[in-house]
Amino acid sequence: MNDFLAERVAAQSTSSFTEHLAAARPDLLPSNRVIPIDASHLAPHGTTVVAIAFAGGVVMAGDRRATMGSMIASRHIEKVFPADRYSVLGIAGTAGLAIDIVRLFQVELEHYEKIEGTRLSLEGKATRLGAMIRANLGLALQGLAVVPLFAGFDLDQGVGRLFSYDVTGGRYEEPEHHSVGSGSVFARGALKKLWRPGLSEADAVRVAVESLFDAADDDSATGGPDPLRQLWPVVYTVTRAGYRRAAEHELSQIAGDIFEQRSIAGREA
């Protein structure tokens, strides 16, 4: 980079990478894509994501299925990602746009830390994510909506917190648990019955997996645990120590226990 260009970049520098991109290369922003009005049915959609608060932090889990109309577009998609060391992000909606927004948000947080020399607060992260979702409103009105769940450990307050959003970027803090996606109504019903104050991390992971199991039981767009293909939900926990992705053998054991208990109970529904 020559000195003249370096001076221009420095003069336009901002702690928001999204603002910098909007000024320098707006065509690279996910919300500035030009997409045909009738293309929404051709785009794979990711479905159910759940988030739960527990005694030492938060857990977030997402199923692995993406759909395209009545077709299963993918059985391997991941919908939950670490945003930074102390927060995670899960997204339901148009899969391609969702993944682009996740990547942009990850860079946004890293850029802020490098420019400001400090980590953005959890509240600040949640606010910036809302602005990104608001920028996608035009595409959402074309049927290409992206609806996230955001959760993390608040180092200032010493607790796990989770936030839901609508397509306009409206942000709402959820005190106990929440779910988004086509199977969310069924997952939320399960969460209301299974969640309790003071859950341990292990119990919270089990509750998340079981709520996705119930969502998959009634929503064709949600994929449940798949022992045949050895496919399990993507599950992250976030505590004061940072994020941790649940191991596949751990999720396999939990799913096996759920299968066994429901088989013994002999219930059809």
C-alpha cells in the first residue's frame, strides 16, 4: 500500500468495519445485493435455533437442516457460530445471507477491538447486530429474511444474557430462553416445560437438544438428531471462561438417552 492510499484509509478509519465497508466498498455488504423479486423460493432456508440461560452462562443450539420449499437442501448446515470469545450467534432464515451476516459481524467485533484496543460490551455487540439486521430489511421484504439469536457472557454483570430480534432490527432481551425459526413454536413449548432456574451447564445442553427434538417431531423443516448419519445439533455454551462447542460424543449420548426414555415411556406423542 502506497503512502497516499494509507493516509486515505487512516483518515476514513472508524471502529465500525461495516461503516468502513459502506463507505469504501458498499457492493460487498450482504444487504446491497441485487436479487430478483421472485427468487426467495430458490434460496435455502435454515430453521430452528434455541438459546437458554443457565446458572453460569448461556447455551445456544441449532438443528442441521436447511430447506428449499418442500425439499431438504442440506442436512449438514451449521446455524450457530462463535461471534467472539464471549458470545455466540445463531441465525434462522435465508442461509446464504445469514452466513454472510455472521462473517461480517465476526469481523466487525474483531475490527472494533483492534481499533479501540478494548473489547466491545455485550450490550454494544447486541446493538451493532441489530443495525446489520435493519440494513437487510429491503431483502427481508422480498422474502429473504434473516432473524438471529444472540447470546453471550456479560463480563461486567457476571451473567449470561440472550437477545432476540425481528426483521426490522428490533432488539429484545430474553431473561430465560428463546427460539427462532419455523420450529420455534414447538421448541418454545418444550423450553417452557423443561427450563428451570439454576440449571447446570450439562442440564441446559440436554434441555436445548430435547427442545430441538420436539421441534423436529412437529416441524418438517427442522432436522432432529440423526444416528444413522451421525448428525447432531450444533451446540455452544458460553461462560466466564469463553465459548465451548459441545463434542459429538456428548451430544450422541444425550440423544441416545432421550430416545431410550421416550421408547420406555411408549408414548406416541
